[in-house]
Amino acid sequence: MILDFRGEECPGPLVKTLRKLVNAKKGEEIIVLTDSKECVNVLRESIVPLGLGSFDVKQEDSYYKITIIKLVDKLDEQIDIVKRC
């Protein structure tokens, strides 16, 4: 699945990516395209610490290509962790 957010600023791309990630199956790949370095950082800070997915960034000509692979079946445990914070 490819999500193209070039020209958009966060938090919109973050919210849309998290929605797709919640509905994805374990092992499913989501590719995010963005031209915002801030969005790259916000996505990384939101996904990696909770163990929601692997996160790989490649800089292309004028944008970033982020590959996220969902690492968990259900997000219940991760959501509980967030609620406790």
C-alpha cells in the first residue's frame, strides 16, 4: 500500500498512516511518500518506540520514501501502554 503525502504537513499524514497501520495485517508493508522532514520525524517518533512497525527511510530526489512493516497482530498492548502514559 502506498500513501502519498507529498505537499502535506503533519499531523494529517500521521493520523492517516496510523489508521492504515491499525487496519493492516502483521507483516503488511506500508510505503509513505512525503517531502516533509518533520513528517518523517513525527512518524518515526510515533511508530518505532511503541514497536508498531519497522521503519526504514530512503531519501529520493525531492522526497522521502518511508517503508513501514507492521510487526504486531493486534495493537491492544501498544494502546494500553499509551493509555498508561
